[in-house]
Amino acid sequence: MVGFLRFIGVLTVFGVGFSPFLAQQLWNDPFMIMQAWWYTPAIFAGFALIFVPAILSNIFGVGRVKTGLPAVGVIKTIQQTGTYINEQPEVRLGLTVSLKGREKYDTEMKTVIPLTSMAQFQPGSFIPLVVSVKDERKVGLDLKGQLSQEDMQQLLDEKMVQQGVSPEMMDITRTGEKAMAKILDVSPLGSGGSNKIKLQLKLSITKTDGETFNVTTQKEILSSVLPQVQQGHIINVIYSRQDPTKLVLALNVQERQLSDLFSS
């Protein structure tokens, strides 16, 4: 809408400004147009259409997305526009958006960020978003907390399945039993692709009731979490109640690793 009003404003200013030259050619009297009652108001109206909608958009958020579908954004780029609203900088964010049930995509948005919050808006950072139902390229900050923990978990599950994690393992993560495991032995089996390493692990697992059992399993892990998976280390696991030999490693994942998952 802002772009359309600007276009009308440009046409108005151009048309009114050109009309004296037209009057000169037709009637040899440009002042008959310049002295008309509508000439000056029309020029001011044209300039108003060019500049006022953008100013109102910045001040009052006109045209910004405030409600829509919850999504996660990973900041790719951040650049100040040079505009300040209430002494707070306006920035242009380049984003990779993850929306439930759709492929991730890139878009941009402009928003005002308090100076005290600038450290939270850096390349690689997560931000909650709302996506316009009519145009998924239009996004806004989720200021009302529409992105719930359940939404975030569903998005994460989708990304994990896309990365090759089986639905069975995802089900174990949600419904399985948590336990502690001591790594008895680690054997590398080569690269798993996508910055992953394939390992064979021998684990001694202690259930919540104190019972222990051993499991030998093969897992693909991100190379960045390899230091956590070393012989003698204690890690968290989640195992299937129906078949305790089927389990998921509950390793600590940093924000940078999640950022790679959502933006790669």
C-alpha cells in the first residue's frame, strides 16, 4: 500500500508540475495553470502521498505484520537504514524463515530495535516471527508470543526429520524414558555427511529405578558435539519403553548448531 501511494504521489507531482509547460504550448500562457486555485494544493498533496505514508508506517507500524502464522527466523544480515524512531534505530533484517509444513525461504523485513536489545539481533540469532497469511514474504516480529513451545518443537521435529532422523526416533524422543548413560567405548565409522560423524557406541545405561543394562548402537552426530561423546563421559539418553535398545542421545546443542539446522 505504501508503494502504491508513493506511485500516485509521483504521478500527481509530475502531472501538476508539467501542466504549466503544456499550457504554454497550447495557450501561450503558463500562468493560467500556476494561478489556478488547485495548483499549489495539488503539489502539496502529491508530496504528501510520497512521504507521509512511509513516515506513518515507521511511527505507527502501519502496514507491518502483527498477526499471522507463527514461525522461526534466523538472522542472516542486519543493516541500519539510517532512520531513528524515538531515538531507536530502524534496521533491515535478512532472514531465513522456517514455517511449519513448508520449505524454509529467505526474506527481508524492517523493524525498530531498542539500543539495549541490539546484542540479541546478530547474524545467526533466532527471532520469533509472525508470517502474513496472504503473503509469506511479509513477516513481523512476534511481539504477542504467538510462537509457543509446542510450535517450536514441531518445527524442530520437522528439521530433524529432513536431516535424516527417523520418525521412530522422534517418537522415542517424545514418549521414551530418560536415563543416564556412561560411554564404555567409541568407534568412529566415518563421515555421515552434512557435517556429521558416524559412531558406534557401547553404553551402560542406568534406569531411574537403578537397574543397568548395556547397549551397542550406531549413531550419526554433529561434529561440533563430538567432544561430548568420548569414552568415560556420562550423557543423557532417552530409550524406548518397549525396546530399551532403541535410544536417542540427548546431547547439549548450542544456539549456533540450531541456527545451522534452521538455516542450512
